[in-house]
Amino acid sequence: MSKDRISVVVTRRLPVAVEARLSELFDVTLRDNDAAMSRNEIVEAMKTADVLVPTITDTIDAAMIGQAGDRLKLIANYGAGVDNIDVATARQRGILVSNTPGVLTEDTADMSMGLILAVTRRLPEGLAAMQAGQWDGWSPTAFLGGRIAGRRLGILGMGRIGRAVARRAAAFGMQVHYHNRRRLRTEVEDELNATWWESLDQMVARVDVLSINCPHTPTTFHLMNARRLKLMKPDAVIVNTSRGEVIDENALTRMLRAGEIAGAGLDVYEHGTDVNPQLRELPNVVLLPHMGSATRESRVEMGEKVIINIKTFADGHRPPDQVVPSML
């Protein structure tokens, strides 16, 4: 890149500190409000900018990349996931893609444990009763949930977040089991006191709580399909803070309604904001609006990673968090 200030377009509002730093370093176009850019607006930005900073809710597909101008050389995604971007097509066009891995680990793991507790201990039901003024006092049989100590937790995806969930679960006295593309090293398993299952089918049939912590890829789409969901115990619960597409949401809804799965805690959904309306009606389901990484700390740290990726690229080097198709 030249020594001139490069042109950067940001698709959503970012924390004030991040926007201020971007403005200091680059010729940046920021959003006046937090409304998502339309498809056409993103295409126009891609025609004129050196760098586009989208978020995980902005779809950057092959057709859009095909309309990008010759000037666009980097898509610096504000988020760890990049399934919203056609990375292979971008690479073919000579456009680099970067993301913000690592900074969301602890916050997302916290949310996974929060959902496990919320579902098993029926916290939303108690909250709703209190807010409605329907609590008449303590009762031996009211709002009975289940103890999580001693329960088997199955973790699907033992990356950074999965391992952070395992450490938290162990502190709560849960037995940690996991399924992963590759088995962890023995010393890591020993540290986490985690049991590996080569067969996902066998693991889900035996755990009391299943935590989804794997990314969405072609191989993980509907990994928890109707057949595999039916393997779960009727008193088991499932939580998902990763990607909604990993679970067949319609099949999960049917089984929750039929009592074939005891409960679910979901922070992500198969079709984004278009959540199955039947899920909203179920008392044994906790639904959150994609809050897993929603801490002030993580949002600023994400922005810092975006800035480092852009600055490194502007200085003529490979962005430290560059994503290539083989990583997906």
C-alpha cells in the first residue's frame, strides 16, 4: 500500500474509542446510526474503499465481491466468524480477509455456563413470576430444577471457547466430555479432566447437557440434525452460543414441544433474527439476542484487532489474523 492514508468504510457503529482510533489512523467513513447497511450500500462501499470493515451480520457473497472495485484489498471483519464472507472468492480476486479471533473466548464461555444454569435451574420462569407479582412464598415443590454438579457435560467443539467452558464446568463439579475433529493432546485432556468421544452419536446419547461450541462450516451444518437430537436423553438439555446453523432448529423445536428434550438455551439461531415462533412459546427454552460476546471489553478488543489488521496491511505486511480458505 502507498504511504497515503488508506480509505476504510465501516458498516456499523463501533465503540467510541474504536471509531476515534480508526479516524486517527485512516481516512475512515463511519456510520451515523447503527442501522445495518443494505446490500447495495455495501457494494458501493466495496467499489471505492481500500478496506471494508463489516460485521458478522453483513453478508459478503461472491456476487458482491465480483462487483468490488480494483481498489478493495482487505475485508477486515469485526468478528471471529467469517461464514458471512465468501473467503475463497475474495482470495481469487486478490482481496485479503481478516477476523478477530480469541477476544471473545471468556465472555462466550461465561454465557454458555449462564445458559446451562438458566435452563437447568429454571431462572427465567422464576423471574417471570416475580415480575408478574405471582409469587406467594416459598414452596417445597415450586420451580424445581436440577443440580448441575455431577452431571455429564458434552462439549461439541473443543477449541478456545470449548476449553474455556470445560474449565468453568469443572469448577461447578460437572463431568466434562467432548467431541472434536481432532483429539486434544493428552496433557490438555488431563488439565481439563476431559473425556474424548470419537463418536458424536455415542457422546450425545450419554450426556446430560450438550454445549455447542463449534463453528459453522459445510461439515457442521445441521450436525445436530433430527436423527442425532433423538439420541439425546429426554431429561437432557442443549445450549448453543456458537452458530445457529449447527442445529436443525425445526427438529429441535418439535422435540422440545414433545418433551423429548428437557430444555434448551439458545443465543444464536439458524435463520438469524427469524426465530421459530414456537420456540418463543416454550417455558423450557431460554432465548437470548446473540449476547455471548456482548461485553464492553470484548467489543473494544475486537476493534483493536481490526485496527492492527488494517495497520499491518497498510504497512505492507500480512494481517496477523488473515483468514484463508484452508482454515475454514
